[in-house]
Amino acid sequence: MQLLQSRGLVSRLDPRPDVTWVLLKPELINQYGASIIQAARNHPQGIGAVPERDVLIGDLAFAGFHRLAQAEEALVLGATAELLIRHDLCFREMGYLVFPSQINVTRLPPTEALPRTEVAYRFSGGIETIYASLVVWLSYTDYFRREDQWRYAVEFSRDGHRLGFSMQQVEEGTGELEIYFCPGLSEFDRVTFIRFVTDHLRAKGIDIQEQIRLYCPNCSKEVTNREAIEARIQEGCLDIPCQYCAAAILIPKSVEERYRRDASLGEKQQQLAETVGKRTEAEVEQFRADQQQYTAEEDHPIHILHLSDLHLENDAQAQVYRTQLETDLIQELGIRRLEYLVISGEVANRSTEEEYHAAFAMLDGLVKRFGLDPTGNHDLNWALSKRAYPLSIRTTCLRRCPRVATSRPVTPARYCAMTNCTASGLLISTRTFTVASTAGRTIRWNMPTRPA
């Protein structure tokens, strides 16, 4: 089996520890995977994401190949999504699979100028896969916190200081990665970030060429003559004259030299690599457990979780709250699926950035664990929704007279027409909705509007 799979003749699917399937058309993994990525690319807001639920139930636009039967397709879709996560092409967040390389949001010019590029790397190959996996790996370190993303650009933070990188295809088969740091970031964290990036590129078998950017301390102009810089380094010179004002510009030691000088930097890289490996496996295992929430039949009452006054202070506290909450819901109440999550304020304690990061992590975990749907009212087709919800309008006297049906909306200051009732302005217009569910059940409820 392993030999056949290594040659691409079959694909082994393990949806559960005790179940194994063999896919005789392994090319279907690529075809379904391409459709998932295309759906992320087509997100109307350009965020490069697709709802996990849509992926796992096959509610996507599939074209160019013959789809499998529903039960078989569900197995292939689950295996395909798992492979995309395992190969670091996407990450899970708030009920979505997010593909960093498919984000198409343009970075708006900041109010303050971005820090200048400190070091750049030229490498061979396309940037799409390299960029995606690098963003995912850095996010998994827990050492650098992902703050924002744009098209082939991402920003992280470390101890409140921002740092980031961007990529671009400079020519056919050649890409360039530029790294910048905001003031205040320690030298240790700068080298750690750069080394993590270069180790990742080398792990992909990519040849890289380092370019340390030099800026004149007098006129702030960049030294653009790379040949001159390399020649000065080869000659053992410690500086280079500015081409504009002739001021001496110090040539810093290469990142590799700084890395070799401090043994703790090597230890940190090893620690980060182990953290990323464990996090990847944990994400895959959690995805396997969570996907059952999306594919399970909805034959239970609607469950609404209401949270208020959490007063979160840090990640550790949020983790304790979420773990206890999951335990209470699953073990005490037997609830494994939530339809709605309502949060009514007092999430943070002192409204700090750390507290809101903790809150986001807690809610992200609840969305994944209980199969919450991240879509909102603008993610629905309103015209179809109107046709699916027949609307009738009735009037009811607030003095408890029997209901009076009418085919027209209630007009202001209308008197109750019931015998022996002198109520004036006490009629209320009630919209009665009738909803036919997929299970064939009918649900009715009244939503009162303002008194007429």
C-alpha cells in the first residue's frame, strides 16, 4: 500500500483511527483541493478564506471533474482539507480555512511610514506556496503573534513591537522577501525572526541570497550598489562611503555571523521548530474531532450559548474558561453542537490588547469545537430568504381581546373592532413567520412590532 501511494497510484484515507479507505483515483484529491482553494480566492471580501462547513458538506462550486457520491465525497473532502492543513497551506480560524496566499486585500498606506527594510532575500521558485507555509509556521510558534495580513504581506508582534515581511515575484522563477522591524524590538528577537525565515526557506530546498540593506545615518539614503557592498565585505572593510554625501556607513555583521556568536539563538530555533511540529499535529487532530460537528445531522433542539461579563485578562485565564465551559457543555449537558453564540459585553477586564487577543483565542476555540457557522446576514441571498419565509400580518389588542386577522398592515391610531372593547391606539401589529425546516418540521413564532 505504501509503495502504491508513494507512486501516486492510490491514496489512503483514514477518517477515523479504526477506519481506512483506499482512493483508487488519487487525482481527485488535487481536483477537490483546487476547488477549495478557488473558493477561498473568490471570497467577496478578498480575505482568502472559505467556511469549514461549506468544505466538509461539499457546498462549493466544483467544476472540471465528475463529483463522487455524497458519502464518498464527504470522505475525500475531509481528507483533502486535512492535507491542506498538514502541509501548512492554510490555518483554521473562526470557522474558516484561511489560505494566506489567496488573500487579496491591498494594504492601505499607514498614517506613519513603515520601518525601512532591514534585510532582504532573493530565492528561486514561486512565492505562493512558500509564503503560505511561512505565515502558518510563524503563527504556530506562539512566539510571534500574527496581527494582520494583506496580499503577500503579513505583520506580527513580539512584546508589543511590530515586525513583518512581504514577498514579491521580481522575475520569472525568482522571488524576493523583505523583512522589517519597528523600533524597540530586541536584537535577539530580530535575529530569531530572520533565522526562522531562512531556516524555513532552506527546509523547502530553496537557495537564498542575503542582502543586508544599508542606509546613510546622515542623509538617510539607501546604498543601492550591491556590487560595491560585496566588494567592501570581501576586502574586510567595516564601512562604505555614502554615494550621496560621502558619510561613512557601518556594514553590520551578517545574520549568520550574529547567529553563530550566540548559542542561545540556536536553542531558541530548536524550541520554535518543536513547537511548530507539535502545533501542526494538534491542529490536524483537532480538525478531525471538530469536523464531525459540521457533518452531523441536525436532529436536536437549537442550542444558544450566551456569554457575558467574562472579564478576561490573559491567554491562560481564557484557556481555563474555555476548557471548563466545554466540559460543562459536553459532559454535564450532553451538548456537542451549538447553533448560536451570543456575547453581550464585558469581554475584557481593562480593555488591553492582550485581553482581546485572549478573548479571540477563546471564541475561536468555541467556534471550532461546537461547529458554529461564521456566516452573517449579508452572507445570505436575501431574495431567496424572502421566498422561504411566508409573511402574514395580524393585529392583536393589548387588552387581550381575541385576535383579529387582517390582510393589510395596521394603520396608526386604529380602534379595536371587537364588541364591547373601547381600546384606542392599543392594537399591536404582529408578524407571524412560518418556516419549513429541512427535517420537515414547521416552526412558527410571532415578532411584535410597535403598537399601532
